[in-house]
Amino acid sequence: MCPHDPACPDAEAPDREAARTLACHPEQGWSLLCNGVVLFEDTGELLPSGTVIAPHRPDPLVGAA
């Protein structure tokens, strides 16, 4: 259970990345969030249930001036 007030978003919530960081290991490319989500540098995620969320970086704009 999240000890923060207001509570961090649940691992299954669409805004799960807004949870507070408990451990940060930039040298290894990952962070552990309060809701149990492992957030990777490439924007991929590993949920506590074992579900893998593929990296979801925005596509670069093509032909933008």
C-alpha cells in the first residue's frame, strides 16, 4: 500500500508512471516506482503482475519545419 498522500496511481492505472520513485539506477537504465512498476530508460515498463509494456516513445515528426 502506498504511504503517500495523495496515494500514488495503481500499477494498472493509465497514469501509473506518475507514482513516486523509490529506487533509481540510471547507470543500469531503470527505476522502481512506489506502485511496484519498474520503469526503463527506453520508456518500457514491467508491471508487478509480470506484464511487459513495450517502449512507447513518441514518433519523431517527419517533415516538420
